[in-house]
Amino acid sequence: MASIQIETRETDIFTHLRRKHREVSALIGHLANADGDDGSTRERIFRQVREALETHSQAEATVFYRQLRDAGADRDLLDQAEEEHDEIAQLLDDISGTPVDDDEWIAKILELQDIVDHHVAEEEDDVFMVARDLVTPEQAIELAVRMRREESRLRASH
């Protein structure tokens, strides 16, 4: 039986983001391994991946990155992270325009997986290190609350 993890109000932004990163990576992994069948499975999982990535990227920029910018974080580091979000969004658009039964489709999914994995590794190493110096533990908890609220708002608007 699968374990269900529940976030509490005391979950900090770092735990929340790591959990979201693992969830989206798992979804992309399912997508990369989805059978070709009639394409409906791939299309369904791709919609989930796209929504998860778009929601995460927008909420992260609005809540987490904005807080770090306001606290004086290295602008180049945050600009690079947001450029990676843009690269992911462009690739999602490209994948959307590719038929799921095309050989290029799975190649693009694998490219998406690589780009997301690279972004996550840099963020969890470099951005988190900077953030831990700029936000208090209490602020980190409040950021997680704000992030969940923003994610909910964005999902409701889809």
C-alpha cells in the first residue's frame, strides 16, 4: 500500500519544494515509461505533468523567488532559475505540438526529464543554500503556507 505524506502547517518551504520536486519527477518517469497504446495514457499523464510543472513554476516564482529577491539574494542565481523555468515551458509547448506516437515525442519527454532533473539539483543545492541564509525558520514555514495557497489558487484557475 502506498504511503501518503501529509504536510502540516509546520512544513517548511524546503521540505515542501523537495516533495513537489519528487512528485513531478515521478510523474515524468511514469510518462517516459507509458505504453504507446492509443496515446490516451500518454496524453493524460502529459496533461498532469504540464499542470504540475506550470503550477509549481508560477507559484515558486511568485512566492519563493520573490521572497529571496526581496531579501537580497543573488539576482543572477534567481534569473538563471527562472530562465530554466522558461526553457521548461517552451519544451512543454513543443511537446504539446508533437504527436504522442511520433518517435520525437519520447525523445522530448526524456529531454524534459533531464532539464527538470538539472533544475531541481541546482535549486536544491545552490538556491536552497542561499535561501537558508536569508530566511528564518519561521519565514520558511510561512513561505510553505503561502506556496501551498498559491498552488491551490493556480490549480483552481486551470
